[in-house]
Amino acid sequence: QVQLVESGGGLVQPGESLRLSCAASGFGLEFYAIGWFRQAPGKEREGVSCIVSSIGHAIYADSVKGRFTISGDNAKNTVYLQMNSLEPEDTGVYYCAARTRGATVYDMCILGTDDFGAWGRGTQVTASS
């Protein structure tokens, strides 16, 4: 069974850090695009970052560039999202999902939600004083 499970969320003060994990089972995620998304109350789900671990290709939303880093550990079949200098605007439920569609392997990563599947249940991140 293909499954992604997120973990690592929590309550932190603005300026602090968290590392989220997205663990895969039922498939090897290094050959998929794995995306991180977040959804704040009353807002649409938005893309935060995406990686294709097999080639080390990653993209970021402008709002998180320089603060967030996505990485993959193929041995652990897990993708991480290191989040530094968290801001209240980063608050939301964070999800990961997988995608294989794309004209090239580089095109597999997008920040939209189209054609992403195997969505996890999410992990709550709250940055508040």
C-alpha cells in the first residue's frame, strides 16, 4: 500500500526552527517528486517546496526561500523539510504528497497540487508568541 506519513510539527515561537519528516512506504520515493504543502485556516492549500531526490532537484515558494530546506534520505525512504526562522505566517497544517507526471524528471516538481497523490494526513505547525 502506497502511503506517506508526516511528522515533526509543533508549537514554536517566531524565529525558532522545526524539521518535518515525510516517510514513505509501499514505494521508493527517490524516483518521485515529493512535495510539501501547507494549509492555513480559511485559506487554500499552497505549495511550499518539492524535491526529486534521485537528481537532487528542488524548488521553493518565494515566501520560504532562504529559510526552508528540503532534502531526501533514500536509505530511510524519507524526505525532510527543515524550517528555520519560522514566522506566524508559516502556521498551518503541512502535508506531503507524491507526483510522477512531467515531460522531464525536472518537470515533475511543481508548487501546484495538480497530479499529486498519496497525500498524508498532515502535521500541525504553529509559530506564535
